[in-house]
Amino acid sequence: MRTYRLASQNYMPINKKIIQKLDSKNVLGSIGLVAKQAKQAWDETKKIKLPKSFKNIENVVIAGMGGSSIGPHFVKSVFNDNIKVPVEIVNDYVLPSYAAKKTLVLLSSYSGNTAEVLSCARQAKARGARVLVLTSGGKLARLAEKNKWPAYIFKPKWNPCAQPRVGSGYMIFGSLGLLARAGLAKARDAEIKDMLATLEKQAKRFGSLNKKNPAKDLARQLKNKMVFIVVSGFLQGNAHIFANQLNETAKQFAAYFVLPEINHHLLEGLTFPKGPKKDMVFLFFESGQYHAQTQKRYALTRQIIKQNKIKTITYKLNSDNKLAQAAEMLMLGAYASFYLAMLNAQDPALIPWVDYLKKRLR
């Protein structure tokens, strides 16, 4: 077995005709507008004023689910060195017991109607926590108004498909902007400007339909595979987002693992079952920004996986710094997921099984 670099293979074409047939809500258009989403969110959160009661915050708890939690996951990983207090992300109905008066609870729900987030909102109020809201409307926006909670209620004009997972610019830079306004996260305008430029640049690189690009090549190599994404450190939030988008947009199984953690257990789990593993692929994202010892682990881990007769793919992030590499992976993941949806002949906007479950929970 060998490591697969991003080389072109012969598959069905991904062209405008196929996209017009399958992309009913213009998901592709939304992906190309992520930088505009991000700029809107960053500029608008600057105008939000917080009361003095938001001083002396000891920790942050962020409540969000699915596409509404991709922003917090990204911010926690990428801006980890610039966040002053501990941050926990809750993907559940219940806040941790320590969340109380000196806790900032950020309620993140794109639609404003996420049941788990609304449950956390009621608990945050009952415990006297400081509350911030990130949403485009719905019940959460009405709660924010009723309780006079500071809120960024955005109009998603740059997300025509209206899918939270493709509104990543709003959710990432909205949550970052709110934490910055609370004095809990540092993000300089110059850094944000560079990230926006990188998002634009990578959208042009990965969004081209008229020539080969790594996102299309990656989608072709992932088709009909169970995808296991492997990252480290600051890219953990990116991996969470990519897996989410592969699941929902491409309708294809994906999960993610983190090095060096998986070196302490997962390698032994490759032994069984003994049958063919042709349907599996490990997708490694390598970076010169990882810890030096972590970087050494990538080649060895790939070698062990190949010895267990499992395909591997390597993508090397070459942007200049952590923020640029995170922006690069964000756009690669969004476009690769979309192209894979086309290869799978799926409408990237529809989520029939998620809708099925939600209807039966009501």
C-alpha cells in the first residue's frame, strides 16, 4: 500500500450542468460567500456594547449543536492561545454544574430554534450566568430581547442556501467577535483582514469549475469511502467542521481523530475485523505549525495504517501561519464536501434523515 497524494483520477465530470440539476438551494454560492459572511459578522459585532456586569468572567460555556457549533469549535482551537479563560463547548441539553454567576454562557443557534440551546438558555437564566446570544432569529432572538441579553442577531444575506453548516463565516466570526467584545479573546483587525483575504483566495482556488483543483481531486478520492480525518492541535475545530459537512452535504460517513491521542489506543483497534478494509480511508492534514514531536508522528502513523491494508491520503497545508492554514482547510473542506455531493448525485442542501428525526421528537 502507498500514501495517496492529491492526484487526478478518471471520474465523472463536475460541471455546471450537474450542479444546476442537483444544487437546488445554491449551496455552492454560499460557500463562495464565506469571506463576505465573515466580514459582515466581524464588522457588526464591533458595534455591540456589553454591560459592566460582564467583567470578572471566570470561564466560558458555549451551547451549540451541529452547524451552529462549528463556529465555537473553530474559535476554541484556532484562537486557543488568545483566549484568557477556560472554554467548554456543550453539545447537549444541560450546562455543566459550575456554570453560574461568573460564567459567560454563549448561546449559539443559527436558526434560533435549536432545542438543546434553548434548554441551556433557561438554565443560564436560572443560575444568573452572564449570557450572550448568536443567532439569526427565532425563539432565541425573542428570549434575548425579553431578557435583555446582549445579542448578535445577524441577517444572513450572504448565505443564500440558508444552511447553518455553510454559514460558517457568521458562526465563526460572530462567536469570535462576541468573545472579543467581552474582553476574553484577542483578535487584531490586521489578523482578521489577512484571514478574510485567505478565505477569498482559497475560494477562488477550490471553486474553479474550469480547471483541476485539489478540492475536486480530494472529493474523487473520498467517494464511496468511510472517511477518518486526522489532525492535531489548532486544526481540531476544522476537522469537526469538515466531518460535519461531509456527513450533511455529501451524505457520506466521516469522523475525525486527533494526533497524538490516537497513537495511544486507535492503532490497536485496526486489527479487527479481519475482513477487507477497502471502504476505509484515513485523511491526514499535515502542518509545519504542529508541535515538533507531533509532526514526527504523522509518517509513523501512516505507515502503521498502511500495514493494516487501509488507504491513506495526505494533504499538506502550506499557508504561512496557523490562521491562514485554518482558513485554507475551512474552504477546502466546504468545497470538497460539495463536490462529493455532486459525485454522489445528492442535493447538498437536503438533510432528510435529520429532518425525519426532528419531526418525530416533537
